[in-house]
Amino acid sequence: MEIKINEKTYKLNFGIMFLRKLDAVHYIEEKGIKIGFGLNSVVPALILRNAATLSEVLYYALWVNNERPTQAQVDEFLEKDTNIEQLFHDVLIELQKSNVTRSSMKNLKGSLPEADKIAE
């Protein structure tokens, strides 16, 4: 998946590094042990169409680019330059397709829009 911010096209990658970045800020800690909870934290907010969460998800998925836009540039892109409803849809579909997020997304199948399109 790609997005265009300020006339530049960027790739999005929803792989292992994306999960690591989410888990670094979304975790549960018990007795000094941190358990990553990133995907489980952001998917419900994406389903509920939380724009701040969408911005965060896009920012972390942009990790694959040598030069990536800032969080503020991603925010501005969402505020002015995109069909945000379509982008929510596209990101949820991409998360359903990614090899490393597909299994977790299947657990949320009943809550997802167009859940019947989850890659098997």
C-alpha cells in the first residue's frame, strides 16, 4: 500500500517492524515484564474511526521509507489531503492481508467491516 504526502509517494509496511514499533508504545506491564499489545490496542480504534489512531498507524507503517514524513505531516495529510473513510477501510484490509497481522485480525473478524474479505 502507498500514500502520497506533499507530492511524494511513500510505501506502507505492516510487517514485523511495524508491530515492534506499535508494541513499544502500546504494552501491558506486569511485575517488570512488558507484553506488546499494539495491534490489539489500535484495531478497535480504527474500527471506531479514530483519526488520531489512524495517523499513528500510518506513521509507524511508514518505517520502511528511508525518509519518512513527520507525525505532523501525516496529521496534516489526514486533515486536508485524503478521503479518510476510504483510508480507514484500506488500512483495515491491509492489516487483514499482512502475513504477520492476519492471524490477529481473524480473531476480530466479527467486528471488522467487510470481514468476509479476510485473507485465508
